[in-house]
Amino acid sequence: MTRHNAGYMAVDALCAAAAISLKKPWLRRYSFGTGLYEGQTVHAAKPLTFMNASGMVLPHILARLRLDAGNLLVICDTLDLPAGALRVKTKGSSAGQRGLESVIRVLGTENFLRIYIGIGRPAAGCDVIPHVLGEPAGEEAAAIEHAARKAAAAALRLGATAVEGVMNEFNTR
């Protein structure tokens, strides 16, 4: 598990909670599944592209579900929060997160829900890319794994609770 896979870890936890089995549709570059959680239909997807091109799968997924970007929730990592911190936001820029840049570019909007999982910044003098693609260890790994499970819980709560309530409950520093 790398820090950059924090979003995938959260989707895995969400899928486990909602009994979703992800499958790759024929000729598509994503895996997708649908399940139920507390009576609510839950859809989950993982792009099978490079993370920096993850937005390219969204038009097909949204069309398939007859949804627009306002119904989208993206779960991703961020350097801007300490390892293990969580942030639910309703919109915003990519803040340099290239996967989000791809989503915003493809959808033409910044108005979609997102849950950020903090992976922290690299130590002074260290490069960002090896940090993001590196494997956390010890307490940092445990914190990121815990945050991924909390991100899944927050995502599932969004089906039954107003966004502001979820933000108040789950946003941490």
C-alpha cells in the first residue's frame, strides 16, 4: 500500500460495508459495483487508469447512472493534511492533486463532493513524488488505514445525513 492508494483503501472499506463486488465492464478502464447500505443504494468505482488520468472514466460512469457531477463523491489523498486526518468538502480546486485536476478538467466543474485523506508532507529536503508513491510504516500506516475506514464511513453516512452534519462529524486536523 502506498500513500497514493489511500482513496482505493477507502473504496475497499466502503465496498465491504455495502457488500459491493467491483467488476470491470467490458472495454472500460474502471471497476464498478452497486450494493445496499442501510436501505440506500450505493455505487462504487475505481479508475484503472493512472491516478493522474482518473477523470477520464467519469463521463461513462455518470451517464450509465444518469447522474451529474453534483452526485459525485471522490475520495483521494492529500499532502495538505497530516497523515490520518480527514476532510469532507463540497467543492474546491484540485490544490495540486493531479487526480482531482483530471476530474475537474473532464467534468468542467469543481462542484462535486470529495473526501480527502491526509498523507502528510515529506520531510524537509525530500521530494514529493517518492513520498506520495512510498509506503508508510508504523504509526503513519496505521493512521492512514484508520482514516481510510473513516472516509468509507463518512461516504456511507452521506446517503442519509446532510453534508454539513457529515463534515461536522468527520472533519479532523
